Amino acid sequence: MTALINGEPAQDITVKVTYTKDGATKPGQDNTVKVTVQFLDQDEDDKIVTDADQVMTGKAGDKIDWKLNSDGKLELNVPKHYVLGDNKNNPDFNNFPDRFSDVDQTYKVYVKHAKELVSAATHEGDSNYYRRITRAITQNVPGQKPTTITDSIIFTRNGVKDEVTGDVTYGKWTLATTDKEGQPLDSFKQMDFATKGYKVTITNGQGKQLDSTIILAEKVTVDSKDESYTVDYTPETKPGETTIDPSEIGQPATIIIQYKDADEDNKDLSTQTFTGKVGEKVDWPMGDGYIHLNIPEHYTLAPNNKNTYPSKFGKTSQTIPVYLKHEITPGYDHKDNPDVYREVKETVVVTEPTDSGTATMTTGTAIVLYRDIDEVTNRPVGNWQNLTDFNGDKKGDTNFEAIKVDPIEGYTASVTKNGQPISITDNEISSSELSALVNGEPAANITIEVKYDKEGSTNPGTGDDQKGDNPGKGNDHKGDNPGKGNDHKGDNPGEGDDHKGDNPGEGDDHKSDNPGTGDDHKGDNPGKGEDTPSTDDQDLTIVYGISDQNNHDLYRDIIRTINQHMPDGQVNKMRQGIVFYRNAYKNKAGKIVKYDQWQSTSRTNTLAAMTIPGAGDAYKITYTEDGKQIDGIKEVKVTPDTKSSVIDVNYVPVEQKFVLNYVDKNDPKHVVGHQDILGKIGETVVIDKMNIPKGWTEVPGQPDYNNYHYKFGSKLPEPKNILVEHKIDEISGLQDKNNPELYREVTRTVNITYPDGQTGTGKQQIVFYRIKQVDEAENNKTTFSPWTSNSVNANTGEDIIQYGLLPLHPVKGYTIVTKDGDQLLTVNSKDQLQIQSAFNDQGEPINRTITVTYVKSGSTADPTQDPNTIYSRQITYVSSENKDEVVGTQTIKGKLGEHIPVKLEIPAGWKLAKGVDALTSVVITQDDDTPITIALDKIVKSDSGKPTGGDKHEGGKPGTGQQGGNHNEGGTGSQGSGNSDQGNIRGGTTGTVAGGSASGAQSTTGSTSSTTSSTTAATGTDTKTATAASQSDTSSDDSDLTVNLDDEDYDDDSGDVEAPRHHKSGKSRLVVVPQPVPAVPVLVLLLLQLHVQLLPLPATHQTSALMVNHLLPVHLLTSLLTVKLYQMDNRSMPKAKFWMLRVK
């Protein structure tokens, strides 16, 4: 500063110094500051809630206009759909500043999502909460209108909706249906519809017919589908059949329908009379194809009422009793009748402490109780029952679910029910305390109040150092109301110097909202000193918006009107609305200088979504809002600037489709074709003809939809499955006898040539037919049924399918030989030609031609057979321990009738079984496929590994041709090596020849041959053959052969040799053949030989054929001795048998 200006003295100078607090707004600056409350979502990782900050602005030192509740506690603008959280980091709301500071301030407050209980009781149309499973049984009795029995089982569950995310947490499904005893009902009961005099047919909803008159009990779950059954009654006599008394025809007649009350001892009710004349048709009142009787009001036909109404008057007077029962309806259809319908409400009010005071949450639910009502007597029927099982214990009780009481640290919870204290157990109010039924009757509404009281004393003593809400008067105490000593701090400090608080003393340098009267004090109400600013916003008048409903600036009613246009023309009007309002402030001049923020009557400022119940599947619901198409009535957030709207709900009939599915009866998954019938609700469409796919035909016994009138109803029709099968055209051979493909008459012709050259013919005829089937569904695929006989046995009535036994004329001394082409046939013991099939190997009926010739007895030659044809027989070796175990085979070949010598080819390691004779020869017969079975024993080796020794056989030295060589006793003798030739048998002779000079001759010396189905005994070989055969196994105990022969009808001609012939039992037997005279040289040789032979046993026994060759003394050569010899067999026999020993 200078006192000279341009060399001249300046004017006097005044300097003014002003002190400003650090951080405060300096003169000339904008001193507006703000306090921000920022809300954090503790359920979503403490993220900041968008657009939810609560901001208060003002000037430093100005009072902050916090909103207070009725208790004077701070109330924040918590975001919609949130509530104050329980995060421990939340600030102490009591320490929020009352005035703006010199700088901006931010407070973080934790909030959590608000939860809303969603009750099934208010969401019957929502399958997420409420499901009703039904079983409908429709009964069709001729002449009566159908009646339907409908049973339902209901499942419910509640949910908790997160108001921020909209997510719903669902509870468990519980049964809401109980029986009369209050037990949960989870099954439809079994029902039997058997009715005397009627045939009852039950069909389920899938078109399948049940196989009995019983609909079984069905257990259901929450996911079960609705079931439907149709019960049709068909009278066992013809419907409408009437017996008319001929003597009364033409006379006046009366039929009286007497209605009876089956629920009250069948007492008579009203009557209905029909008149006419006997024999005339009764003019029954008809409707919808059924007789319509004037049943008294509030009555229905009793279930057992199964009357058949005559089509004509049968006699002059007739009374038909019709039994009725009272109409019983559920009480929820009579909500205005407290005797059958009650709502018991439960309100739960929970008041919890918060950092800013308390918070109150109110929830509510209800139990709907009902019982049935008798529409005739108007009296309740049965016990009270509820629609929802709240506690989920599946016992169908009528208690509200238990209420959980959350513990809060430092507080004690107390509960009252309708003002009376009740206990808390394990932090919950028991469901038993919350019964909606008391002594079987609905209880009064229930109000539960839960409060929390702070633990500990609220009025401590007066000693020093006490802390609390109201401490004593000693020094150094701190609290809301400290004492008057120095250095105390609190809301109301003492009057000494240097005290700070809301109301400091009157000394200098105090700063507060209400400073003293000294200079330089600043505040809302400064003193009278200089430089204290002032405001014009004093003495304002409040204008309350809630009371000024005509002022659009202060009051706005947002309305959504819903007009539900029902199918019957009725219009139901519904309204949703939220009121917004705010207060205004006028100055003394009447000018509004400011407004409060908008408030509303809704906590969420949301118009709730609304589900409009449908009117059946036959309608589609459409929505328009102010003329524009919308998807539905959805939840809408509204503001004071949202406009009111009108939504129209219309029910538009949809085009329905009734489908006939034609299903392959052999494959239910194969839909061959379908037929669609279109229409809308209330329309009746005539199905002129069922469009069954080409090549298919309907399975009999199903509903007939030809010329069928189908009426579309409120429910979409379910498809009907019609079983179809291949359409097959059949042509029977009996109708087309000229077609050999289908009809044949076959014949067996028997041509007979007798010994004297005369001929004869016999015939057997059989008629066969079959059916030709053409399958149209498979491109006319053709198949044939098996051939069927059309010929019948007159004696037995059975169909003839084969050529039967044919008697042939026997000729003494001759054997009958029969052949079918090259095949040799058999003739039984009764001289009957064997039975033959009338079919070939391909199953086709065929003709047969049989030749019958006679062969002279004693010769095995068949004049009809080529003598050079070679046949074979097979020998099968089996284990004696297991006859199914084949250890080897051997094939013997020869010409028809030949005796073929056999050298057994026994497999190594085996020997003839004990008691089995060695086979020496085989007779070749035609077409004998039965093998000769020989049992063998396995050779057991000694410890040294060498075979055990065989039995001793007496014998001498090897022969030189005429005598067969034998083994020496215990020695190892070899087979004789004689040079005599064996004579071959020709022309079917049965003997053999010994001796070289007689080679090839046909003479025989008393040999006997026989064959059976299993074994063969053969004798009559020359010495060389016999010896070799007997020595084929030196280890055998004996060399006997087992024979199965039948001695029935056998001739005992000692002078004859016996040859084989077929027996009636199917086995071979011996027949007598004349013996030719041997040549003289041969006879001499034979006389040198002793031949002992045992004749055959009967077929029921077995014995051994013993052959012994031994030289005789000379004086016996010319003698023929006959002696008796007992059977030499050590096996058990019922009695001794005598046998003939012939010595030649």
C-alpha cells in the first residue's frame, strides 16, 4: 500500500480482514451440497440398486428434510420390491446428520429382496399351484339320458415369489382331497357296474374295452392324466319288447310313472301318467334320443334305477316305479350359506426392530371349508372338509401350517393369538395352535402378532460411569441426557463453557442450530447481529394432495378396466387402480413454491398380472387394449404419468377337429389312416361315411360312425381309434370245384393179379379243398389255407385225411406182395394193405396206384422186383451203460432176400456185452431202415496195462477144411484155414452149403434165419463161417445171440425150414417154406455132422441160439434121434421151457 499516487498524497485507506473456516464455501461461491443414500442389494453381491439413490440437497448448515415415521424415527425411501437388509455394515440411522455439512456426504444402506407368499387357494386356475385329476364315468341306459359320475383328487402347493427377480420357489405338492374320515385320498375307488338283466360294456377313454364290469381302483399322482369311461347297458331282452294281452287290445290303457324317494324309505313322490290303447305305441317324450321324464326338482335318478320302458301299451293298467335320490351338491357352490361354506382367515403381523426403529410385515392366508348340502332338505351332509393341506403331512387335517419365528440377537420374541399369549417352541408357532376347525366346526378368524422386546434394563442406576439411554447425574457420563457437569457431551449438554450440542449455552463462540445472540453466529435462526442472511421461504402453507382429488397436479388415479365378454353374452367388469398423490406448499401470497415427491397407495406401484379363466378348450381368448391386440393381462409398472386403459377380453370359438384314427389291430402304433371332421362349439356335423383306407376293413364289434351326428362341445374332442384289419377276399374250393388249385378228388387204385392170372381193381377216394385268400392291404398278396378233407368216416364222423386199411384176399400157399411204384408196402396179419398218406412231401393231395401180386410161399423172390438191386442194413454199436452212446457203425449190403454172413467189426477197446450173442448173418429186406443194435462193454485194462484173459474155449488144432479150427484151452489158437468153398445162396433160399464140391448149390441143411427190429439170430452157416463168427471175440463170456421173436401163430413143422415173413405186430416172424431135397453128396456130408438147434422163444422172452458142431460115431449116421432138452440158461425164467433137440 502506498500513500502517494503519482506523487500526490492518496486518500485514507481502510483494510477489512475476514476469516473463513477451512473447507467452507468462500464468499461469492455456490455453497449447495448434498447427502446421498445409496442402496446396495445384499442378495446380489452388494451391487448398487439402479436408479434408487435417495439424494437430499441444500446449503451447508441447512436442516436436512429427512422423512420421519409416526414414531419420529428416520424413514428412508427404500427401493420398490426391497426391504431393509440385515447386513451388519448398515449405518446407524440415528447418527445421520440433521444438517448439511460443508462437503457432500454418501451413506451406503444394504437392502434385500422382498418376498411374497403365493397361495394355492387364490390360484385354482394355475397348474403350477393347483391340479385337479378327474375320473368321469358316463352311464348309458337305453331310454334314459346319460348320467355322469365325476370324482376328483386335488393337489396343491404354495410358492414364494421374489419381487425383484420374479422367480418363484415352490413348495411340495400335497393332497388336498380327503375322505369322510378326514384321511387323504390318493386313489379313485373301485366300482362294479354289473346289473341284473343287462349286458354291461365298459370302454375307457382310449377306446379300449375292459374285460369285466369292474373299473378298478386307480392311484393317482400330481402328474396323472384325467380318465374317462363309458358304461353301456344293453338289455338282455330286446329293448322295448312288450307282451300284449290279446284280450285287451283296443281297450283304454294307462301307464303311471311313480316317482319314489330312495333316500327316504322309497316314499311316493309325484306321478306322471301316459294314456292310450292296448297295442298302441306309447308316445314317450323324447329329447336328444332319450326319454325325458318330469323328474321332480332337486332329484336325480338313483344309480340302481335301470328301467326299460315299453314301446307299446301291453295292458290296460301298468305302474312303473322310478327311484330317485336327493341331489347332493358341494358347499362351495353355496358361498352365501355359512352352514356349508366358510373361509377361516389367518393374518400374521410381525414387528421387527431395525436400525431406524421397527418394521412391520403383514401376511395372510385362508382355509376354505365346505360340506355337501342336500338340495331337497337344504341340510348339510357330511363333515367339514378343506381344499388345501397346508402342513403337507398328507393327513388331510384342517390346520394352518406352522409359523416360523426368527430369533433376533438381543431381543425376545412374544406371540399373541387373537390377543391371547401363546407359546413358541423351537422358534416356531405349532400348527396345532392354528386349527381352522374347533370341535368339528369352523373356527373364528385368527390374528397372530409377533413382537420383539429388547433384552436388559431400560432404567439403570445413578452411580458414576453409567452408560445407557438415561444415565445418572454423575461426572463423565455420556448418553442422550448427560448430567450438568463440565466437559459433558450429548444431545443436551450443560450450561458451562465450551459445550457443544444441539442446544449449547449462551457463551461466546458457540455454534449450533440455535446459536446465542452474540455477533457472528450463523444458523437457521441467527442472532440480531450484523451480516446474518435471511430467506423468503418462511410461513408456508401445506396443500395435501390425497384430499384434493380433482387437482391433477396433486392427485392422479391410474385405472385399468377389464371387460370380460363371456360366450353367453354376459360382460364381467373388473378394475385395477393405483392412486398417486403429493403435497404442495404455498407462500403467503398463495403461490405454490414447491412440491413433495409423488407417493402412491401401492407399495409396488404395479398393476398385477391377471389370469382370465377359460371357457373350455373350444374357445380361444383374445385381448385388446384400447383397440390394439395384446398378448394378455400382464404386470405393468405405473407412474403418475401413466394413462388409464381399457382391456377387452373376448372368447372366440376355435375350429375343432374330431379325428377318427384307423389303427392296425395287430400293431397299435401303426395308424393306417385318419379322417378329420371339423366344426366349432355348438355345431353338429354329420359323418356320412367312414373313410376306411383302401384294402382295410373295420374289426367287428366297434362303434359305427356311418351316418353319425357329432356335436362339438366345450372340450376339444379326443381322437377315436377304430381298429381295422386287412381286407381279405376268400374263395373256397367248395364253391369252385372245377379249379384243381382249390378242389381235388384223389384216388388210391389197387390193381390185383391173382396166382391164376385173374385181375381185379379196388379204389379209395378222398375229396380235399382249400381256401384262397387275397390280401388287398398287401397288393393282393395271395395265400392258401391248408388242404381240408371234405370226406367223413360214416362210423366215427371224423374227417378222412389218409387212405385207410384195405382188406386183401389171402391165397393159401402164397404170400401177398404190395408195391406203390418202386416202394414195397406192408400187409398186416389180417391181410390188410397198410394205411397211406393222401399227400406228397410238398403237402399236395395225390393219387396212388398200388400193385398186388402173390408170391409162392417158400421163395423169397419178388417177381416184381429187379433181382440185381442192392440194399443195405446197418449195425450200430452202443455202450451197454448208455444206449444213446453210439461207439461205432457197420454197413452190410446185399440183394433182396440174401443171407449175408457177418464178421463183426467191434471198435477197438470194446467187447460184446455180457449176455449178447455174436451176430453171424443178416437177411436183406427192402426198405428196412431200422438199425441192428449191438450192446458192447468197454475193455477194462489191468494194472499192468494188458487186457484181461478171456474165458476158456475147448478146441483142437486148426482144421484142414472140413472141421472148423478151434482154440486150444487157454491158448491162442488161430482160425481154421480149410480149403472148402462156401456155397452162395441164390434165389432167396434160406440154407447154406458146406463143402467145396457143392459150391453154389441151392440146397440147405436145416438152417433157420430170422430178423427183428433190433437184433438178428442166424444159423445155418457152413463150418468155416460159424467158427469164424464164434471166435470173433475171444474175451466174450459166451457167444449167444439175443433174439426178439414172436412165436404167435407159428407152425411147428419139423420137416420144414422157416423163412421170414412180416407179422401183424410189425416184427418179422417165420413162415413155413417147403424144403428142397439136397443132392446125395451133400446129404452124406451133412449126416457126418450133429446140428443142435433151439427153436425160438415167444416174443415176450429172449433166449440163446446154441450151435454145436461135433462128429458122431458111425453107428449114429443113419439114426434120427429125438430127445427133450431143458433150456440151459442161467437167467431167471418164470418156469422151465421144453425145447426140441433135432439130430440129423
